[in-house]
Amino acid sequence: MSFDRSLARCSFCGKRPPEVGRMIAGPGAAYICDNCLQLCNEIIEDPTPFSPKALELASRPPVVIAAPQGLNQELTGEVIAQEPLRNITIELEQKQHGMTVMLHQLQLYQKHFELDYLWIRPPFRAGFAFVPRIIFLVRDNIGNHWAGDRGGMLLARPELASDPSLAVYQGNARFSPPPSPDAHMITIRAADPLGMFEDPPLHTWNFEVTL
Ligand SMILES: [Zn+2]
């Protein structure tokens, strides 16, 4: 398929040629701008496997490549359908074992729901081969339960940390299907994925949210 290079956008940050110094074209519709290339070099030079910069880059939302003319209408329709049907502000926080979980908001979509949270904890030490994510178990008051879907994101937010010994991670967990209209309350249990290796295993954070 041919691709109009005037529609080029950096695949890492989404910026277009006027907004960047240099743009390097890769195969197909892949591009990288000079700023993102610089960031990649900094990540390579940092010996920490999941440095804040690497986490930030890995957790960016995917860049949507401009579609050929004619498909725009369809794409626009899709974007509108992805807006949440309802936002529920939660703002609950609980501290346990020197770590705080803050639930920020619940977003209800047509086919799933998402939970935005902050996880304030000692920074992950070098040597993690993966980014651990909080394990959620959600139940509603009429007997349905959900484990989180795969995916979601975890973003390092060093600028939010007020205590230098703690790191702030911003996470997003997805669950499907959405709660039924009959449900008026959900309980959210959150577990530290590494806490299961403690002896005894760490307790979970427990939250109740009115829908
Ligand atoms: Zn870029």
C-alpha cells in the first residue's frame, strides 16, 4: 500500500514535521522524530531496565496514523464511540505497608469500564524484567465479579512524588463487560503483585464505590 508521506507523524509522540526538527522515515508508516530518538538514546544509556523515561515512553497512548481520505468519516465515528458514557469521580485513598493506592475515577463505556488509579510506593528496583501492575478483583452488589483484562497502562509520574523515597505510578485497569444498570455498588480489591511473595501475604486494599 502506498503511503502519502506528507501525512507523516512520529510513531512515538504523534508530532508532525512542522513541530519537529528532523523526522526519520522507517518502513511503511513508521517515523521517529529527533526528540524521540534523543529520548531513546537516553533510555539506552540508563542501566535501569524500567527507568521513568522508559516507562513514560512505553505507556504513551498509541499514535493513530492518518487514514486515507474517505475513511475519515468512519474513523471519526469510532472515536466518538470511544468516549466514556459516564465518568464517576471516586477520589478514595488507602495506605497499607507504606504504599498508597488512590482510586481516581471510573469510566463506563459501552462494552467495558476503566479504573484510573495512582500507586505511590517505593520505586521498583533495577532488575525487574516486567512492569508489575496492581491486581484487581471487582464485585458488584448483585453477584457479578471481574478480574482485570490484560493490558492497561502504568505510567511513571515522578513529578507527582512529594517524598523523594517514593515513586508515583499512574495506572489504568480495564474490565469487561460494564456493570449492569441494576448494580448500584461495587467493591474493588487491589493487591500488590509482589505482595503475594511476602510471608504472610500482604492484605489487599478494599474500596467501596457507589455507581
Ligand atoms: Zn516524536
